[in-house]
Amino acid sequence: MSRMLRASAIMAAGTMVSRVTGFVRTMVLAYAIGTFALGDAYNAAYAIPYSILDLLLLGVLSSVVVPMIVRAQQHDPDGGRAYEQRLLTLSAVALIAVAVVAVFAAPLLIDLYTDWAPTSDKYVAAVTLARFILPQLAFFGVGAVAGAILNTRDRYGAPMWAPVANNLVVIGVFLIYALLGIGGDISKVGTGGLALLGLGTTAGIVAQAVILIVALKRVGFAFVPRFDLRNARLGEMGRAGVWTIGYVIVTQLGFMLTTNLASAAGDVVDGHGISPYTLAFQLFQLPYGVIGVSVITSMLPRMSRAVGEGRLDDVRSEFGSSVRLICSLMVPVSLLLMVLGPAITVPIYGHGTNSVANAVYIGNVLQVYGLALVPFALFQLLLRVFYSFGDTRTPVFIGAGTTAVNAVFMLLFNALLPARYTVMGLALAYAIAYALGGLAAWWLASRRVRGLGGWTIGMALTRMYLAAMPTAAVALAAVWVVTGVFTGLGFVNSLIVLAVGGGLGLLLYLGVAHRMRIPEVNSIVGMVAGRVGR
């Protein structure tokens, strides 16, 4: 537990700074271009390279590449060095080719992810932005492989801190755009303004990749291009990776449906389309990114080694510790998101070209996403159980079922709800789907490792929720009192609600959980107290 805490703390610190600068990034973005037509066009173009990377690389990294690098380090005479060089060479060449093709295919990609007419201003602007943003595919992919190699060497700092540089570059670009006074009117932005937004976004990814490559060099990794691909174990990677790519295809089909429904809603009610969905989803992912990803990144290599050595008890122990550690913080945060959503989003997004009313709507979407936080985190942890066994097939079927459930509920809520509530319905469908998908994944993973300690984990989660109830009550009281006394949620009112409901609420949770002797919270409190004492 202490080793996991130390590794997770290093990553969480970097991720926290990354997410904080990410907050500033989205604040400046909303201030500069808003959540109307230009905001929707930018967010649609921005999402596409990440969807392609999910399809080609990022899912394969965690499920296939990391375990294969670990095995090469364990069994190859050179400690896996040549294999890592081949992998980096292959990734660079392939992703450069993909980036070139994607730039030319930008109109088709925008058409797939939106419901906009080809003659509309949104569509034209999104295509132009995509052509400036898509070249980042090559840099992001190479950086991701470099980060995976660093993680297998238990070097977690650079992969978690490099996105900070990305955010700082993009923040600078958005500030320049805002200072130039171009504004959020999509009919007046022009190619120059779109180029500034798109190329500035790509420049951030370039900076991130450079930092990761430098970090690799500092740990003694000398990159030598290797094109002897017969020794790259592509067959083994392909057999394992094809299922992971299948999983990503399924989830991306679900994402395409989401963006199409959101874009259609935005055409009916301006400001209620892709932008509020994207901005709320980014905030929803913050706790998982800070807490969950940090734990999972340090957990997967250890679980893979335990599986390779036949230590199933250690696999169960690693999984149980990870679940309890993640949920000890996820549980209170999920309740706070459900209560404080608008109070969180108004200070972040209620400025410039974006109104307070639009920021409140983003907060309403975030409140619904709060329901999905714990189920989503557990779902991701359970998938890593299969990946540690080299099983990339089972997650495809779990993902397909989850995506199918999500699609059914999205279509249902889209048909039943008015357009102004469509994006909230998409968030609710997401929560339901991951709750059901998590149950299926638990049952299958438990069979694989002969039990996951469900009773122990269930009791631990119950105690965490009981400890978090006073926190939710304090947050709810803060909302009622402040909105009742000061009438509404402006910038200052929201900060008061966050300070009382969020700040005091979390301190109350830590105190109650400490008195209830919840071990994971005690470990966190002890680690923080020790650092403060020193």
C-alpha cells in the first residue's frame, strides 16, 4: 500500500497541476470563443485526433504494449532495449502516415462526428480547424509510447507533468486570440483566426512530446531507429491488439452517436450542443484523471508481473487495494459533483463570450455525470485485470455490451427529452451504461482470478459512502443558503458555495473517515501529515 501511495502521489501531483492548468485552459477557451457555434466547431475538431489515437494506439498501450514491454525487459538479453527502439520507430512512421491521411480526410471525419450540413458555417470552420489540429497525431502518439516506456521503468513523473507544458502553450495561444479581439462570431473569425486556434493547439502537443522524449534520454534510453520489424513481434501484438482495437471501435461508434445527437441539439438550442457536453465531460474526468489514472498506471505493470509469475493472490490484493484507494476519494467527490455542479462551472466558464446561464447548464450536465464517476472508475480498473492476463478479447465484448446499452438509453432519452435537456440525457445514459457494464465486468473478472474479494470491497465502499453523507449534506446546505440569500449563482456566490460546501465538506469527510478508521483515508491523512510535519 505504501509503495502504491508513493507512486500514485507522484503521479497525482503532476496530474493535479496538469488538470488545474487544464481548468485554466478551458476557462480561457470559453472566454475567447464561448460555447456557441465556434465553440462547437472547435470542440468537434479537437475531439477527432483523440478518437483516432484511441483507435490506433492509446487503448493498445495499456492493454498490449505495456505488458509486452515488461515481458521484453524480463526475458530479452538486452533488457528489452532493442524492442523498445523498434516500437518507437514503428509508432513514429505509422502515425506520421496516419496524420497525413487524416488531414486530407478532414471533411469526411467532421461529417462522421456531427450532424451539420456541409454548407453550414459550423461545418466549414470545423473542417478548417481539423486540418490544423490533426497533424498533432504524430507527436501525441510518439509521446504516448515514450510515456509507456517510462512507466515500465517506474518513472511516472514526466508522463504526468508533460501535459502541463501543453496546457501552458495553448493557454498562451487562447489569450493571444482573446487579446486580438477576434471573438466568438463564427461568421467573422476568418482563416487566420482558425489557424491561430488550430496550430496553437498542435503546438501544445509538440511541447508535450518533446518533454517526454527528453525524459527518456535522461533515463539512459538512446533512440536508434530500427526497421528490422521481423523482430518487433508484430504478430503477437496484432493478435492481442486486434481485440483492443475492436473494443475502441465499439466505444468510438458510441462516441460518434453522442456527438451527432449533441450537435443536433445545439442546432435547436444554441449553447446546448457539443460544447457543454465536452466541457462537462472534461470536468467529470478530472477526479478519475488525478486519482484513478495515477493508481492504474502504477498498478498495471505490477499486476502483469504477478500474472506472469503465477501469483494470483497478489493480483487480487493489488486490485482490492487499488479499488479501495481510488474510491476513498472518488466517493465523496462524486457526491460533491452531484450537488455542486453549477457552482463549479460558473467560475470556470461564466466569462467573456460565454454567459452565466450557459455555464450553469454545463454544471447541470456535470451533476448528472457525478452519478457515473465511481462506476466508470471501477469499470476501468476491472478492464486492467483482463489486460494483465494478456486478455484483450473479453473487454471487447464487455465494451460492446456497455456501448449498446449506452446507445439505447441515449436514443431513448433523446426521443423523450426536449432538446435543451438532450445533453443531460446523454450523461445519464452514460452513467447507467457503466453501472451495468461494471457489474458484468466484475462477474467475469472474478471468475478469471477466482474471486475479487467482493464482500470486503463492498463493505469498504459502504463505509466510505456513510462517511461521505455529512459532506453531501453540508454542500447541499451551502447551495440552499447562498442561493436563497444572494439570489442565484454568480461568480462570487459560487466561490462561497465551493469554499463552504466543497472545502469544508472534504475536510469533514476526511475527519469522519479517519474516525471510522477507513485505512485508505488514514494512510492519505498520515502521509500528508508527515509531509507537513517535515
